[in-house]
Amino acid sequence: MKILYLECSMGAAGDMLMASLLELIPQKNDFIDKINNLGIPGVKITYEKSEKCSITGTKISVSINGVEEITEDILSKNPIEHGHSHEHGHSHEHGHSHEHGHNHEHGHSHEHGHNHNGMKDIEEIITSLSIPDNIKNDALSVYQLIAEAESKSHGKPVEQVHFHEVGTMDAVADILGVCMLLDEINPDKIVVSPINLGYGQVRCQHGILPVPAPATAYILKSVPTYCGNIEGELCTPTGAALLKYFADEFSTQPLMSILEIGYGMGQKDFPQANCIRSFLGETKDSDEKIIELVCTLDDITGEDIGYTMELLFKNNAVDVFIVPIQMKKNRPGNLLVCNCKPEDEKNLLKIILKHTSTLGVRRYITERYTMNRTNMVLNTIYGEVNVKKSFGHDIVKTKFEYEDLVKIAKEQNLSLNEVRMELYKKYL
């Protein structure tokens, strides 16, 4: 199984994530040419080698009609010396000193205005591009997360949200670049570390906001995060949305054999190396020992059998089932089969002996091949839908959560199969 692990000890922003993933593929120039030729309005992407704390990686720059975009961190010790460039747009009628660098990812000219795009504008731009539908769907789903977060932060319906902070073309480029790279790398599972948010304040279109920005904080609800010791905005709304959408799991690095490592650099210098690290590796397909406990029953009620099965499942049985059989003296009976992990065997054996009429339980040691499993959440036109994803042995399976399908079917007056097919067509 191919695993992609993203280490976000210095937060996450779109261009840094794109740069980190770019290092994992062999044909970097071909990819940059490909995204530059998509026709994203005014966008040009370049990459170069960059060094942070004696570590070499890749830095990506996104320019819009020849200029780059920035925001400004408000630092308690020196509010002018340092700044961050993220994906957000700003209104720049006010003056800025241009000698200092606002550079976490992008720079920006302060003499022009912004086109404040809504979600419909973003949809039109992305759907018009010559890229596969699955990449378009991924990019739009990421933007939907951002739109919902901005809607919540500003108290406006999604359709009235204008992306002052994330709707500019550099964010479109960052999101599409990450989606395209992940499609090319095609990992079976994506694991993301707890995310460093930074702390302090940042100046944006709406004034001076706390770090993390409200939209970022909303997107990362339920995701493991921390503040760390770096003052400034480390995680942007676009970076947060990309990680939230693509992550199968948030945890420390899993057991894996590392094949490739990528370093995506920001432009600003910190005491710590300002980068996202990506690790592409492999794990062996799962196989494990399983214990099978078996007994025959011909003098027990259906109620007792049902209660016993309930107790076995509650006490970590992997599977329990009943098979009708014909027993001695022509008595109809049942074969009770309980599969469990070795560590649960003794407890489940006691439950079978206590709650059934059997006087003996047969024990078999078997091995089983398993697929790795994880859950993900899709943002769809019907709201959030939970998806179970299984992978292993060069096979990937996805299945929508039954309860979510039932809810949509009832609300939309559709059959389960109609809902299932529409969701597969649009989102998987």
C-alpha cells in the first residue's frame, strides 16, 4: 500500500504544499508547463531551489499578471520586519512600506485593486479548464470548505461570500496544483500530522485578525492542531482546506518504508526550517491471526442466542454469525461462530460458556487477509456524506455510509441506488 505522510510542523499553505508534492515526481518541468498552460486567468507559476536552516527544498512562486500576493503578520516585538504571504487577497488603498518582505509564500503589489470572486465565479473558472472531472470535483470541494468557513465567519450565506482572502487566482492555482499532483502521485492513503497554527495577529482585508484566522479555525474543527512557539500565521485557509479534504487520517507518521521525501519551502525565514515535508512510502498489505470459537446449540431459545451475539459484539468480537444445522437425534440446532483477535479470546469464551447452554467450545487458529480501512467526509450538494474507504492488495474500494444515503433519499424522494449513483458520478 502506498502512503503519503505530510508533516505540518510549520503549518500549511497552498504553495508550500504544492512545492513539497512537486519534489515527489520526476518530471517537475513538465508539470509546471502543464499547469501554466491550463489557462488560469493571469497566472504564472515558477519554482526554484530554496534553503532553510541548511535544508534544501523547492519554493513555488505564483504571480497574477506579474505580481505576487502577501499578507502582513502583526508581530509583538517587531511589527514591520516580518510578514507572511499567504493565499488571501487584500484591499490595498492604505499605504505600506515596501522595503520589508511580506513573504511566507507570495508577494503582492499594493497599487491595484482586487476582483472579489464568489463561489459561482470560482466554479466557472475551474469547470472551464481542460482537466479531468475528478480533479475539478476535488478542487471545487476544497473551495466549498473554504466558502462554508467564510460564510460561518462573516455571518453570510455561502452564495453571498466574496473571497477577499482566498478567492484570488493564486489560490486557484495552489488548489489545482495540489489536486493535480495528488492525482499523479495517487497514494492509497494520506496521513497528516497535527498542524502547527502559529499564534499572534495578521492584517487582512477585514482588519487585524487573530491567528489562526476565523476561517482557518472553522475548517480545522475536529483536526489535531497546536500553537507552537512561532509568532505569525502558519496555516492559511487554503492550506487548511486542502489538508482537511484530502487527509484520510490525522496522526503521527505510520509504520512505512520511505521511498521519496519532498520539502516545500516558504519564503520567510524562522528559527525553524520553514517547510512542509512529504514522505511517500509503502506498507505491507495486512494479514493477521484470527481465532474462531465454535459451538453447537440445540437446547437454547432464540432470545438467548440473540442476547449472546449482542454481548459478543459489544466485547470486541470481529464477527459473530449463526448457521442452522441438523444435529444428533434429528434435532434442528444452530452453529454459533465467533471470530475474534487473540487478545479478546478468553473474555469471549467466558461469555459463550456463561450465556449459552453449550458445554464445550472448539477453537481454531486461522489467518486472514485484510484491507486497510479509513473514513472520509465528502462535502456534497446534499451536505456532508461519510465514505468508508478500503485499500490494500492493489485494490481500492469506497462505500457511502448507509444512514447518510437513507437521509438523502428521504429528503430528495429518490431511491438509494439513485442517490448512490449520483454521488459516485459527481464525487468519486
